[in-house]
Amino acid sequence: MLVFADSTAPVSPFLPGLVFVAELCVVTLSTVRIICLGRGQKVLASAIGFFEVSIWLFAIGQIMQNLSNLGCYLGFAGGFTAGNFLGVLVEKRLGIGTLVVRVITAREAVGLAERLRAAHYGVTSLEGRGAAGPVTVVLTVIPRKELAGVVAIIKGFDPRCFYSVDDVQSAEAGVFPRPRGGLRGVVPAPLLRLSARLPRALARPARVELARVCVPLPESVPLDSSEGPAEAP
């Protein structure tokens, strides 16, 4: 049974380039989607997956219709290669996710904490002991896209201090700066609001409210005291 066959229609010379662009978009979206899944952005990752598979169906359909066209194979392979690199660059540009920054310094960390709080970051300070003596550990949770600014504050306070950065799956009930840029303008605002509210709505138990219905009752007719009580027949 013949499943795939070469098309008898003339092949456009721009087809390999079109396949390259399509596969470039597919792998770029796939890279961003996997990173979003790893950081808990489930709704955003699902939306990206819809566009990813739609473009992939177009690209693979062109390959199957032109099995003898070597340019389509090269375009597909080139788009796959470039998409991995571009996907990482796009993710860094968007700055999706949250980070925890740990700073360990032998200096008095009051000045560093004040600088971070002045930039509207939440700060927690702990006393500890390192290999060279007493140290202060400063913890702060920040948006990923603002890491460069926080590192500049840390280096400005103590250029020789030790700091580490780790990913945070989720964080709430803390002090965070207001969103500045990020996905705004890239992802529609309704989708961002949905991605933020949907996990809370799913975790919140359903609450049933009973409606209060008021029915007016007929006014009672006053009895005439002169008539006396009614007698039974």
C-alpha cells in the first residue's frame, strides 16, 4: 500500500526556506514550553504547545509531499538545530520564572538588606559561621528577569561576597516587586491572568451559597372584640 507519494506539482524554490522557518519556530516553541513546564507555568505551556504542534503539522506535511527534495531535508535539519539555540535565547529574554538568591558575606549585611528593600525585594537575614569565621546569609526571592539588577546591587555592596542562584517552583505570600515588562506585550493579558488564577481556582474548594428568598405574607385581619369569639356549629 502506498502511503506517501511525491507530488507531481512543481516545487517552489522557497519551499526549503519555508520548511526551515517552520521547524525553527517549532523547536523554539518546544524549548520554551519545556522550560515553562519545569517552572510550573502549566497554562502558558499548554498554549504554546497548541501553536507548536500546528506549525509542526505543516512542516512535516511538506516533507512528506516532497520526499525527493533534498532541500526540504536540509531545511528541516537546519531549523531543528537553530531552534534549540534560539529557544534558550528567547527564554532568557522573557525571564520566565522565579529565583532565590543566597548571599553569604563576612561584612555587616544591614547595608545590603536596606538596598534590596529599597528596590522592593523581600529580604531574610541569618547569622552563620563559615570557614573563616562568622558570616551573614541574606536570602531574597526575585523574578528571573531581574537577576542582573540584583547581582549589581550585591556586587556594589561587596564585590568579593559569595552568592548562589537557584530556581523556585512556586512562591507566594512574600514581598515581591511589581511586574515590569516580562511577558507583557508578548503573551495576551487574558492568558496571563488565566495562568495566574487557574491553579488557585482548581485548588480552592467549591462553595455553595444559599439564596435567601423573601415571600410577603398577607396581612392578618383584626378581629372585632364586640363580636366575640366564633362559635362552632
